[in-house]
Amino acid sequence: MEVWAGSPYPFGATYDGSGTNFAVFSEVATAVELCLFDDRGNETRIPLESVDAFVWHCYLPHVLPGQLYGYRVHGPYEPSAGLRCNPAKLLLDPYAKALHGDIKWDQALFSYNFGDPNSLNSLDSAAFTMRSVVISPFFDWQGDKAPNIPYNQTFIYEAHVKGLTKLHPDVPEEERGTYAGIAHPAVIDHLLRLGVTAVELMPVHQFAQDGLLLERGLSNYWGYSTIGFLAPHSGYSSTREPGLQVQEFKAMVRSLHAAGIEVILDVVYNHTAEGNHLGPTLSFRGIDNHAYYRLAEDPAFYADYTGTGNTVNVRHPHTLQLLMDSLRYWVTEMHVDGFRFDLAATLAREFYDVDRLSSFFDLVQQDPVVSQVKLIAEPWDVGPGGYQVGNFPPLWTEWNGKYRDAVRDFWRGAPATLGEFASRLAGSADLYESSGRRPVASINFVTAHDGFTLRDLVSYNEKHNEANGEGNNDGESFNRSWNCGAEGETDDEAILALRSRQQRNFIATLMLSQGVPMLLHGDELGRSQSGNNNAYCQDSDLTWVDWSAADTPLVEFTAEASRLRKEHPTFRRNRFFEGRPVERGVGDPLPDIVWLNLDASPMLPSNWDEELARAVAVFYNGAGIGKDHRGRPIEDASFLLCFNSNSHPATFVLPPEEYNPEWELVLDTAGELPGNSRCSASEELKVMEKSVVVLRTYSPPSKAPDHSVAASLAALRRLQAAGRAQGA
């Protein structure tokens, strides 16, 4: 085979239309072999003789897309010194843009003999591991354009590629559970019906299955075990042809964009699937262990801030480059619109403590591509001081865990939660305003993949994770949930009605809060996981969305609440409330927000601390929203929101006429008040237990101008007659 020197950049396998350039970094290697595989698995080894700045490279004419390959890295094997090169192990390319095949768990995948971590195992792993794939970079995007939806108009839907589509009856069977399934018109129509503007996909970077889970008949369903940072997961492709998962992923993005829906990826850059010092040698460990992983004080072991056995070394320039190249690739080549960073606090650990000025954040800030997309942090990890809600740099938004906890506590009736609830409803200024951020820095959520579904949140007091095989010891034990009177399934109609109302309360609160709402897939359908709050290993009908059992009224309510938010900028402000009067056209100015007691008197500081205070009203002034992108004032109706988390009805006195003479009902989660009913200033309003009522300022309709053709002709005749009279 003809071998040219090639180029040390770009990394990975790059097809240019004639041949393919290969480049891989390793500072510790003494020799590197490129291994090519044919359809029968026969291996051809090509020594890489060109090395520039520790980048080993070559160019192979006539090597085309679909070619399977890997690397063998020669070098020191001294586990006690953190050196783990072993040429017997076929290694995946860290820059592979597609991977093919499955891992078959065997002793050969490990560089040591079981029972002796310091030994050297020389069994060849090629027959048991995945292959990297040369891909074609060419794709017809058909004029695809990013929707570029502003944060304050964004509604995020967290979804699992397989779980959302596996049981959808309108998706062809061969496309269920795949990228093509997500792109199917039936799925997109559902998203549009809900008003979703962005789909946040759980990990789609190529991930590995855990051998211990497979032995127990389980799997790594969630996908938080990345082994390829530039490769879409092959298991979500409707075709098994090597490399075609890239084309299918791009087609999915193109279809979602055509519908005006953005694509956000949940990315795992904090650790890899290779685990701790007893894990397999699949890629990074065998290429350059020191560069890619943070080693402990004893370099035979790994620093673990992730709870998975290892932590990616963001202090090394080549590792940082890999992460940034990966992010940039997904934006420029795969056209995604943003990222949610799993355990993002880990990426900010320069040495030990979490540092908001770490190198990773510096690189993101100055990158002309990555800095322009949506960046969402899961602002915690499992290391010391890892809970960092509110502490990320101004460019970032955050999953607001404090919002989740406060809203759950309020609606289950926990004491002394009213003040916290109000702060979260109003956009969490206490967390984000001091850093120069806006209310949209808060990604508001009540449920996510990790924890109870919405239906389970109102159906279970305790977790029920027995199916995971860990004695129900896994998963969060304190869920701030309330089963409404019975644990799990029940036939009690009163309990079922209360559970339905509670689900509506959570969805309404989410849509009425300042910030960016995020809904877990299937919550609008009433999806249950039978009380399992840690279904990471359940790839079954326990986690797949059962479309045939959809709660249709809940779907309709969710769509209506979303529509209310979309149509009224009052609920999606770009600025925090200030509590100051806002000039209006007539009358005395009212503050942009007013919190009210049941008797319509303004809330006092002492009222917030009352242990049993569980009802409050809030006035959102539609005249104090701000300005649009052209500098024009944004005007909207004003709203009065009445929240009652008591176990009994509450009577609210509507505010006096200076707020508005008359109000009209637009939402009632209890369904007790007639639709479009009206009530007057200072009137009493009964709000049922555990419910939300939303009122909008009512203005009598003025007579609309007649724009009919007949009216236009009549006006024209009058003008002509007047002209003739004037001429006479």
C-alpha cells in the first residue's frame, strides 16, 4: 500500500475526495501503528513514521469512506507511574467521527490479568472491540439554517432518542428508536403541538455498554459513558452500514430545523467509558494516559470527581483541544444549536477547587463558534464543593436545581417554602443578577431524566428501584415527592383527580415562571416508570414512552399553558423585576411586580417567613417588560397569578381598581371556574385547594374597523362626492 507522509492536522481520519489523512496525538508513544480492517476482519498494520510535535500521521491515497481502522500504540507500560501503553490492544481514534461494531467483554480488553492489576496482559483485543470509521464529510443540507431562537422564547424538551420513539405507532418499525424516528413527521407534529422550540437529546456521542450491566440483563440506557466525542452513537441509526449514522443524524437535524426546532446535545466531557484503574483499555488510556486523564497523587489511580472512576484532564492542552474541536465539529459540521454539559463543575476544576475562570471556560468564551450557541451547565459534580448553582460565567445558563426543589416543596405543602418559591418563580435574581446575567440564565425544570417522572412525582413517596438489581440502594432517597394519599397505582378516584391536578400545577408553574422552561419527554403524556427514579440501566418498556396510554387532557393542558407563555412576553422577560413603578399611558404607575396576600394587601417581609403560608398572588405588570431588538417598548396584558398549595380552598380578594377594573380567567388547574369568565376589582375569588388560577386584565372590545370591500367602496364614493361638492 502506498503511504504518504500526510499532515499532523486535522486530527482523526479526514477524507478529501481522493484519499484519507490520519493523525493521532501521543506524547508517550515510542511507535504507533495504523490498523486497517477489511470486511472479513483481516488487519493490515501501517507504521506511522512521520511525527510532528507528538502527532503521528500519514496519508493513504484511495482509502475511502467506510474504511474501518484503529491504532496500536507502543510505549512504556508502568501502571505505578501512570503509563499504560500496550500494543496488544486495538485503540479507538479519539477523533473518530463514527464507530462501528460492539464491545464484546473479554479479558483481552484489559491490559492486566484479572486479580493482578500490576500485571501485563498481552492478549490481542481486536476481535472484541469497536472499529473507527472513515466517513464522508459531504451532505446535502438543502439550505439548512439554524433557527437561532432567543433564550426567552425557548421551550426545551429533554428527550431520549430511543425512549421517545421506540413505541410510537405512527413511526415505521425500522425507524423506531433512531435518529430517523425523531425526525418523523408524527414526532415533530407532537413537538410543535406542545410549542417546543428545542429538543435536548440525552447523550448521542458514541457510548459503551457496561459489561457488569450486560451480565445482569441490563444496559447503559442513558448513555453517560462516552467513548467517542465526535461520533454519533451507532445504536441509534436505522442502518447498520459503517458511517451512515452520520448522514442520518444530519438528516434529523435538517428536519427539526425545517420545523423551527433547535437541537441541543447532552454532552459528557467529564469522564469516559474506560473507568478506573481496573477498567478496559479502549482508547485514551492506551494512547496517552497522562494526557487524557487526571491521575491521583498515586498515579496508579485516577482522580474521580464524577463517580464513574475517572475524570478527563482538562488541564492538558491536547485534551482541551479535543473537547473544543469536538464542540466546534458538532456545530459547524452537524449543525447542532447548543450543548448541555453533564457534571459541568468537573470541567472547571483546574487543580482541586471549582474555578469559574478555568481554562475550559476561557476557551469557550473566546471561541467564535462555540460561544455563539446555547451553553447549558449541569452546575454540579460529586467532588468537594461541587454544587455550583448560580456560579457559572455570564455566557452560560444553568439547570436550576434550586428551582426544582423549591417548586416541588411548595406544591407538596412543605412548611416555610413560600419565599423560596416566589424567588424561583420570578427568575432567581438572587442566583444570577449579580453576575450580569438575565432571567434566562435559569433553565427551570421540575423533572429530568435523573429522578421521578412527573406522574411518579405525584404518585410515590419512596423510590422503587428494585428492577436495577442494587437492592433499591441506588438513586436519590429524598425526592420531595408526595403520593397524594396512596403509594403507586390506585383506583381511588379522589386521589387520581388530585394527582392530575398536581401535574397540571407543576406544568403551569413551569410555564408561568421567568426563565427557560424544560419538560422531560413523556411528562405531558402521563408517563410512569413505576416509581423507579434511577432508570439509567432500563432499556425496556419501563422507560420507553407508551404513546397508546397518553393522557390526552394533560397533553392539551400542556399545549395551552405553553401557548399562553408563547403569546405573552409578560412570562418571558429579558430583565429581572425591580419592584419599581412603571409608567403607563394613564393612571398612577404600578410596580412591575407586586406580591399580594389573600386580602390583596402587599406582602410584608414577615409574611414570607410564616411557616404555614401556602398561598400567594402575584401581579405581573405588562407595561414593564422592556424593549425589543429594535428598541421599541414591549407592551402586553397584565396578569394576576393565584397560587394555593393548601389542602383546602383559599379565598383571594382581587386587587383594587387601580390595578385593573376587570379581569378575565385564562387558566385554572382545578377546572372549577368557567372558561373566559370575568370578575371585577376587589371581588372575592375562590381558588380550590392545590391549584393555580391565572387572570388577565380585561378590556371591553372596541368596535373593529370595517375593512370589507363594500365598506372601502362606500368610503371611496363619499370622498368622490365630497370632492365634487368642493369643486362646485
